[in-house]
Amino acid sequence: MLTTIPVKEAEELFKKGVRLVETNHLEQAATLFETALGLEQQNGGEPSPRIMSYYGYTMAFARKKYNDGIKLCKAAVEKEFFNPDLFFNLGDIYLARGDKKSARVAFRRGLSLAPNHPKIRARIKEMGVRRSSVIPFLGRDHFLNRFLGVLFREAD
């Protein structure tokens, strides 16, 4: 019976932390998620992927520890690959770091799980739609595609 108390406390801290994230109180949320993870580990259990992901998110945005945030979010999506919110968190960190390609991959995986996910849809809309490569069989980063893309963009 005693072993369920820390788990319940961790879940309550998680819920409070999510509310703080939604109101942009990220440092306070990070502290709650860190405490919740500690409670789960103290109890000898596996850390919750949801708590790991949100802790990673707040580490990235509140504490500017983007690499640590990505590591935690990646570990979370490996464990709970069916949760679109975790892919949103991972994609948002990638986007903040300027890695749009990885952000798109994460967001698309999240959308494949929940096609109407409002946060993911909003982020993708903010990112905009990329034009097709000028020469499709060459990679997007190939110098010809980049050169011709610049020429055609200037012509518009």
C-alpha cells in the first residue's frame, strides 16, 4: 500500500506541472517534473515517459539545456511511441534549436497518431510549407537544387 503513495504524488505533480507549462511558468514546472521523477525512482519504478518528456521540454526551454531535453524526450518517445504529445515536445525542442528537418519528422509522427492534434497542427502551420525540390531526384541540399531554388525564388 505504501508503494502507491509516491506514484500518486508523482502523478499529481505531473498534472500541476502540465498546467504550469500551459501558462508558461516553465522553471516552476521543471522543478515539479524533476521531483516527480525522483519520487518514481525512489519507489524503484520506471520513470514515466510523460514526465520524462515534459521534464525534457522544460529543461530545454526554461534552463536552455537543449541537448539534455532532446535526450529525455527521445527516451520518452521510445517508451511511449503512441503518445502524440511526446512527439510535440520533441519536435518543439528541435524547432527551437533550428533543426526544422528533425522537428518536421517528430511532428509528422505525432500527426500520424492524432491527425487533429491542435498543437502539432499549429506548429506545422507556423513552420510553413516547403516547396518541392527543383530537381526531385537530387537531394534537397544538393548544390544544383539550392542554386536553382534561389534563382526561382528571386523570380517570384
